Amino acid sequence: MVAFLSASEHRAASGAASQWQAEYDVIVVGYGAAGAVAAIESADAGARVLLIEKMPDPGGISILSAGGVRVADDADAAFRYLRETCGGRTPDDVLRALALGMTEVAGYLRDLARVDGAVVRVESAVGNYPFPGCDSLAYADIESIPGFGDPAGYLAARPFRPGCLLFRLLLDNVEARRADGRIDVWLSTPVERLVQDAGREVCGVRLRRGDDVICVRARRAVVLACGGFEADEDMKRQYFVSTPVLPGSFRGNTGDGIRMAQAAGAALWHMWHHHGPYGIRHPDPSYPFGIYAKILPMWTPERGAKQLPKMAWIIVDQRGRRYVNEYPPYISDTGVRQFDHFDPCAYRHDRLPSFLIFDEAGRRMYPMGRSITNDRDAWYEWSADNLREVENGLLIKADTLEALATRLGIDAQALLRTVREWNAGCDVGRDAAFGRRPETMVPLREGPFYAALLWPVVINTQGGPVHDASQRVLDPFGDPIEGLFAAGELGSAFGHIYMAGGNLAECIVGGRIAGRNAAQAGGAGRRDVGALRA
């Protein structure tokens, strides 16, 4: 082992990795759910593993999830559902591998639960879209872990979410393997580049530890599991139709793994596809996240008739007109898409921002927003009665609709006409314009009236490097880049619409496949070659 290179020494070497400062069999980049599973599987397959996370705390966005991993009792039925969900944008063999893995997730979680006594629960839950195979689906989650649970949050995640239970199970399993020397964990350690040999095979990483830039060798493979690009403004401007799109919860996902994979020769897919609802921008420009509008339960058209709660608001565009069913079946999936409309006569995205409108009776119903963050510093606690938000500018208040329209800069008569038509629909229990379910409809009659400026909020992106059914990263000609695997949100299989719990399923299934295959890649004697490049 040689001394660390200083940053200046490494720059002088023009990025070439002439020396290794550490060696492992497998290097996993990113310590969310996918990275944790990949590390666990590689270690259990006999590899010595380095698990790296650039943030000071692990968890990524997995720790903030609703905790339900999509599972299935029939791989063929799950495949049919995934095929519809991905809209022909993902190869069948990749989807078949995911579908088969979904039938094994519950048993895998029960195996992991031996470490800490976690209680695994499986509950039937049809797919959120009524595609063929939706009735075969369910959720597997962690009901409880003895002695664990804090309403204030876990690690840097606030508030405590079901995803904290799932991530704690994974973390406990990483720690068990860390204790016996099979896994090392480096936090606050950004990876800057992949290192490749003269044949373009990935053989390690260049990373930063404090003030030192060092190169770490991967004798067998590198697994990229470092998330998407929801916190990278440049990438969002390039790949999304309308911007800004506010990051919802985590500032660590800045597309690092995507850029590294590109530099190694990877093809990309699904870069346009992101998943999220509409939300509210904090008036303080230094606050890094969007604030979610109150999220109400999902429902599946044509499957069951569960009663939905009342939604206190309507949404209007910059002309004061409703343009959407405010309560679609899966608002956290398609809520972002409505903002992409471009008016070719006005030369603008006339729904960006939109306006969420409610009255005094609605204000008293429930808090209109909520924060969910994995961040040591950034957190906003929405008030129970919505009044603090009037004071700080998150909500705009006016005594009349005309005055509210003036404050918003929209046509008052158009807004009055919109609300009048809406109230008439509420009276007869029918939204003739957009088909919102009648039990969710609430009239807007009681002043004062309130508004929030609405923006798209991205929970997570789906794009990244193309991978095959073995989770190997592929180049633009469909050939694997030797020594490189990907898992989780980084290059998700979802390329059309999203399946609730689907990214967690990819984290478990794809993480397992990538971890096992990475541990078996190459051989201990390979890569003893001369020229390396980073």
C-alpha cells in the first residue's frame, strides 16, 4: 500500500491511475437500498466489498419511501404488467428478470430479517394501473423491528417513514458483514471517475477522501447504485420538457453515476422519465427542496370502489382555467406531466407555474403541504392550520376571488367563471370537464380564498445507463462494458409510466443480480496490465 496522492499530484498525473491505494474484489458506489443489497449479495458470494457513499449519511431516497416493495405471486403475470408499464421501451428479458425477482423478494427479506428480528408483511395490492397482470401484485414491507422506531426520523431522514424500517433492515445486514470484515463502508466519499484499462474494462474508481484523491482497485467489478439526477439542474434542463422541476427530498442525486457510465462508454435510456407530483416552492431561494402538496391515497380505475377522501382544491393555469383532474389515480407518478404543455401562440409553458386554489373551509380541512427529506439541514414543518404559510408567503390570501386573481396576475373574470362552473359541478356531483371522482369534489364558496404557486416536483428520475438482464452496463452497440454493473434508480427499467413500489423492487431484485454477478466477474489474476485511464 502506498501513500495517498494529493489532489495536485493526481491532477499532475492527468487523471491516470498509475497506482492503487486500496484493493477490493467489488466496489459498490451508492449506499441506498440498491447499493446495500448489491454489497450484501457480493459479500455473501465470497467477495470483499467496499461500499461508498458521498453523503455523510446513507439512505438516499430509499429511506424516504413508503416502504412497500412491489412483489408478485406469478412471474408471468408480473411480466405482462411490467410490459404494459414500460410501453415497449425496455427489452423483454430485462422485464422478465425483474418479474421473476419480484416473486422472490418476500423470502429474501425474511432471510435478511434473521439479523435483527424484523417482521416482514405481505399485503395484496393491485397495480395502480389496470393493466393485465395487475391483480397478481402485492407489497412486501417491514412491519416492525424490535426496539426500532422514532417519529422524529432516522439518520438524516425526516419524518420517520416506512422506508426507514426497510433501510434499517438493510443497514443491519451491511453492519453484520462489516463486523466480520467482508464489507467496508466509506461515507462522505464522492467517487469522481471510473478507472478503465487499455481494453476499456472497468477496474476501479477514482475518489476523494478529505483532501486526498485516490484510486481504489476493483479486482472483479464496480456496481453503480448512486441514484439519478433529480438534484442536478443542468441535467434536468437538458432532459426534461419543462423546467424548473424541484427536487423533492435529497440533494445527493446529481447524476454522478450517469456521467461516469457515459465516460466509460455507456448508452443511456429513459432520460426523460421522472416520477413525481405537483408541489410548492419555498419562498426562501436557499431552501433546496420543493414541498409536496398534500398527497392523498392512490386508486386504480376499474379495480374496486374504495371511498376516496375529499380534495380541498382545484388547479388553474395562467389564464385562470382548470385543465386537469386534480386527483388522478396515481398523482405521485403523473402529477408532473401536466406542466409540459406549451402554448405555441403565447410562446410559453402556460401551466408553469399553475395555481392551487382553495377557500376558508378548505384551509380548515388539513395541512396543504408536507416535507419529506433526507438531509441534515433542510427541513420545513408545515403548520396544522396553514396560517404560518400565509405569513411566510407559501400561501397567498385574499378576501375575494377577484382580489386573489389580481395578486396572482391572472384574469379575474376567467377565475370567477372557473370557480362558478366548478361549484355547479359539485352541486350535482359531476365533473363534466375532467371526470374527477365525485366524492373528492369540494365547492369553493367561503372567503377568504387562498392560492399556492404549483411546480412539478421530482421524487426520482428513471434514466441512466442501459443494462441487460444481468445488470451489466451496455454500450451503444449493445455490448457489455466489462467490469461494470448498475442497479436501482440509476438506469431504471421504467420507461413509460411508473409502478408504485417499482423502484424498491428494482433495488432489491437488481441489487441482488448485480451483486452476485459482480462477485463472479473476471478473476483474481486479471487486470495486471499497464496503461490505465480515469
